[in-house]
Amino acid sequence: MFRKLLYIILLFSLLTNCRNDLELLAPYKDIPVVYCILNQNDSIHYLRLEKSFAGPKNAYEMAIEADSIHYKQADIVLERWNDDEFVSSMDMTLSDSIRKDSGIFAYHKPLLYSTMGQLDGASEYRIKIHIPETGKDITATTLLVDGIRIIKPFFTRQSINFSAYNNYLEVEWVSSPNARIYFLQFRFNYLEVFGRDTIHKEQIWSIAHFSSLHAEGGERMETLVNHKRFYAFLALKIPPPENGIRRIAEKEAFDIIFTVGGEDLYTYMEVYDPDHNMMTERPIYSNISNGIGIFSARYQQEIKGKALTFPSIDSIARGQFTSHLGFVDSTDDYYNR
């Protein structure tokens, strides 16, 4: 996220200052930069506020000065609205629970504001920021996104079969209102056993992201996941075990994770996709009034605790991709007690 922020700041500076009468010693000015992604599943909600800057000094010299990216004070309120009627509000205060890593930019002061409370998925939320030192008022609005209806794999099926390399796992769902982007991940849970010590471990496999045609919801979406890719993923992410370590795929070895993002988040990610050529001219996208950044929503939903079939367990233990990883097969006592 921090590298993306730096890229946005540089891109904004390039696109807004590419003119023939460039002033090398232009007076200092700042632009508020806001990031806030709400999730009604969370009990704590965060907002990141900082400055982008331009001025007469060397950029590296300015970056290490806290005043170049920090505001001395900001009054921030998260408001809940229903049908254009104000319902309630929550104050957001400066939080030092998560600090920025050290680097080029000043990092000693926190950039995050937070508030605690339950969000209502049926409401609209508005952020209002007032910066006393500049007199600026920054606003933005978002709708929340909710869960999706998962069709496949079936909830009633207790196990997932990955045993045949050339077969596919079908994943199918119905899109959610106010959402446009869907991230699909699998979580593989396993144990490492050394003597009497047992450690739970997991690997997150990011499959792909998908976009719906619209944000109205109700669209049927699907993908096919090749079985062979699962074993290739394990071979890439898990190193060979140290001497004496046995690995065991847990009885509830598999979780399927969907992360759903709002329409503004989808547009923002499309515009600033790092896979695109950075030199390609693209428009600046922001839904922040009197600033730049993104205020949107996401939602995470999981199918947890699916077992792997015994043939799948045996393929991990003895298959061409993963036989060197030290996993036991389905005859192990763990699976038969």
C-alpha cells in the first residue's frame, strides 16, 4: 500500500505539473491524501490521512520532515445516513496501534485515525475531515458491500477433491449489490510435528480477482481452478522439512475465502493497476472531495473447514510435485482416530 501511495503521489505530481512554464521554485502547497476502506465485519475502522507535497527543496530532504506529510491536527467524523437522513456519527481519533515502517518518508508520527463501532450494511457512510491549519474540509461517501451467495462448492459437501491433476474445482457465486470486484483465495491448513511438539501452519493461495459487469448484484459468476495448480503452489511455498519433522494436512484442511470490494475500489484498482505500464498516460481517479485518495468498502466471507479427500492427501504425500515435502499419507493414525 505504501509503494502504491508513493506511486500515486508521483503520478499526480507529473500529470498536474507537465507544462512548459514549470516553476522550479514553486511555493509549497499540500494536497490531502485519504485512504479508508470500511468493512462491517470489523470492530475497529481505520482512516489514513497525510499530505502530498511540492516545494522548493529537494524531495528527499522534504520527505524526512514530519510536517511534509503530517497535519498537526485533523477533526474527522464518520457519519451514517439512511435515505439522505442523518442517523448517527462516530469521531475518529489519532491511533498509534499501527506505525509506518522506517524509510525515506518521516515515520515517527502516526498517520492513522480510528474509531470503534458496528456498521450497518444497509446504510450510506460519509466521511468529513476538517484541517484547522489550512481550513480545508474534505468529504467522501460510500455504500457498504455485503456477502455473496456461494453456489459451488456446495456447503453440504464436507470434502474437496484435488486428486486428479488435470481436473478442475468449480467455484460459482452470485454477485453482491454495490460491489464490483471479487478476490478468491484458498487457505491450506497443516501441522508440523516434531516429537511431542505440534505447530499449526497455513498457506494462502491467491487464485485471481474477478469483476462483475455492474454493481446491482444478482450476476452469476464462476471460475475453474486446475487441481495441478494446487500442488504446484504447495511445492513453491513450502520448503522441504528439517530432519525429524512430519507434516500432516489437517482434517479441516481447506478454507475458501472471498473478499468483495465496492465499485469505487474496483475503479481505483483498475486505474492504478501496477501491472500496467507506468509511462502510459492514465487519468487520476479519486472519490475524495477537496483531496485525493479512496473511500470505499469491502467484505470478507469464508467457507471454512473443508476436508481433503484421502486420494488428495495421498497425492500430497506421494505426488510428483510434493512428495519431497514430508507430508504423511491417508494411512497415518491422525486420520483414523
